[in-house]
Amino acid sequence: MFEILKNILVDKLKVPPEQVTMEANKDDLELDSLGVVELSMILQTELGLEITDNELLEVENIAEMVALMEERSVASR
Amino acid sequence: MTGLDVAVIGLGLVTPGGVGIEASWAAVQKGTSTAAHDPELAGNPVAISCRVPGFDPDALLGARRALRLDRYVQLALVAAHEATADAGLDPSAWDDERVGVVIGTAGGGLRTFEAQQQALLDQGPSQVSPLLLPMYLPNMVAGQIAIEFGARGPNLVVSTACASGATAIGAACDLLNSGRCDLVLAGGTEALLEPLTMAGFARMGALSRLEDPGTASRPFDADRDGFVAAEGAAVLVLQRAADARADGRRIRGRIVGYGASADAYHITKPDPEGRGATAAIQAALSDADASADDVQHVNAHGTSTPLNDLAEAQLLAKLLPGRPLVTSTKGVTGHMLGAAGAVEAAFLVLTVETGTVPPTANLANLDPQIDIDVATAPTPMRIDLALSNSFGFGGQNAVLAIAPA
């Protein structure tokens, strides 16, 4: 799931790949509130994952984001 | 306002002639039209345009930055980078609260607006981008330039349709003359070559329908039938001339007059009596403390529409009986709409600086109703005073008077 998220951040939101690590937080990724809304839309359209922008705003770092994605991925099966 | 004396200390150009001053100036001097069939407009009633060749926003601005910018802002930012570098300015060292930004645009980010409207219709509101407004709003170009360079003075966008770029430069001169700013990045930008806007222009009957794109934009020619739409941007770095001299700046030219007016006549047709345009030219001459006989050259609005070119030529013949040499660079570049006035002001600065008037492309047979002298080849001449005319739909007029350093 980390690789999937990383590909989305790099390909769709043009985040430099070296910035995408498990420990990186939203500031490290320069992911502002508008970027979080974009990411929420992309997760829905690309992966069918329903994660709101508010939920994404609450996570601390990529590791928590990946965990949330995995949780929703299982829940939606 | 009289006694205007503002130095142009830096230029930045992104035009259908190319990215940068050098490519843009070489293209207008060459005098060959840049218009071409436009695949992105396939299916539109008119599918020719003048696009900026080789414009790579990811390479010029960085992919992350470019992703969040409508093309009209991308073009302006690249022009602003060239202009600040050309002026030898270090934005990290300037007195940021004294630096203003004034940019003209007719439509702002309508390309983004149109794409997001499509997303709304196709997929519903949940698929509308959160960046719709920050990308589309017309004021964003000045805000983005402020962010890019750290300019914390007055920051505004003006919109007078096809006069926007010239109005922006005039408004910037007012900010300098009133003492509100010490430096202003002023210019115009436009990127409206998308199907909806182009359909609108075509439905108005404003666009050329000539078959051969290369000869479609033909200002003042007997066979002209409309303009060719173009994209582009120009940014000029402006400083009060006395300050520029004291700072030891290289001065490329000076803006010595600005006239602004409204026709108060019709939404698109020029006033046949030219009252508004006359007032603008006279105001610019008054600023410059000059008479009509002092004008040696005019960079005309010269869009290649039947109505504009006839009305403008008749006005010039009447107001400037000394027969200054007239040119319209739109024969080469097409009509950059809200950017045109700024791009042409930059071209006029280069004309005065180099002493070479660029030719009007595609002028094969001067309209017999037109009695002005139009340059058809690059013409060397020393110029002490020249005018740049810009007239917008809505009857909004802006005229700049430009002199050498």
C-alpha cells in the first residue's frame, strides 16, 4: 500500500519521490489542505477508497495514512 | 497627471515568437506570421491560433509548482522571472513592501474553469478540484507573482479586455508617480485558446476565417477579415526614472505618457468618431508634454479586424498629420488579447532602444480607405517619441507614450 500511495503522490501530485517516506508528514510533503482534498479525490477515483479530507488531515504521517488506507481497503471488501 | 517619467529597467516576454526576449523580438523583426492550425481547437468554427512554441511549464517552473497554476499564470511567471533577471534585481534584497505587482488579463484562468465545468457535468460536484478557484480567479496571477518573488506592496489585476496589459502598465505608472511603490512588476497575460472562448469569439465574427493560417492575420490589408487569437505574456519592471538613474540601472526605455478612456458607445464596435481613443492619445501626449507632430512611430492596436483597423487608421491620420510610421506586430504574433498591450509596450521599448521598427506581416495591399504609412519591412529610424495603442471590447482604451532612455 505504501508503494501505491507513493506512486499517487509522485505521479498525480508531483511530490518529489525522495520526500515520500513512512516518516514524512504533510509539511514534509508540502501537502496543504487543498492538496489533501485532491488526495482524497484521487484515492476515491483511483482505488475506490472512501477516506475524507478531514480524516486525511488528522493523520500524522505517511505511515498512518497507509494504515488508514489498508483499514478502508479491508472494510470495503 | 502630467510629467510622467518611468523607467523600464527589465523586460520579460513569452510570445508566439518563443520564450524570452530574444526569440520574441527576432520573430517580430522577421515579419513572418506565427499562426498555425490548432489541433486543440479541432471542431471549432475557427481552428487556427498562435501558441507559444516550446513552452514547458514543468521545466521552467518545476512540476509541483506548475501543476497548481493555470496556463495564464504559468506564462506570466516565466515572463516575470526573465524581467527581474533582465533588471538585475535580487528579490531577496529588495524593500519588499515597496514592490507592487499590476497585471492585466481579459479572462484569467478560463481554461481551468472550462475543464472543471466539464468535470461537474460529467461526474458531479464531488469531482470538482479544490484548486478550481485558486487556479481560475483572475486576481491570482498578481498573487502568484507576489508569492514567487516576495513582493508585498500593492497587488492588483486589471481587466479592460484587449487593453488590459496596457492598462496595467498605466496603473503601475500611477502607483509609482503617487509614491505608493518604488518598483512595480507590470504586464499582461492571456491563455484563452480553449474551445469555449474561441467558439465565443468565432460566434462574434471577430476571428479570421481565411484558409491559410500564415496569412490570416493581416493588419490594415484590404483582405483582412478578423484577428487570429494568440496566447502570451509580458512583464516589465518599472521604476521612477530619477530613482533608476540614481541606482545606476540600465534603462531600456521610458514610459512618459499614459492615457485611459472609455468610448461609452458600444460593447464591441469602436466609436466611428473615435472620441474615446482620441482622448486617450491626447492624454498620453499631454503627460509627455508633447504635440502630435512629435510622434514618430505608432505600434498600433491593429488587430486585423475590418472595423478596428479602419477606425484606428482614420483616427491616426486625423490626429497625427505628421504621418508617423505605423506598425502592427499582431501580423506576426496574432492577438494576445489581455496580454497584447503589455507585449506591444515591450516591443515598443525594444523598437526605441534598437532604433528598428518591426514590419507589419502580411500587408500585401493597403486598404484603399486607409491613408497612413505602415512599415512592411524592418525600418531603421531614430525615435524620440512613440505611442502604443490598445483598445478593448467594452470601449476601453489605453495609450502609452514611450521614449528612449
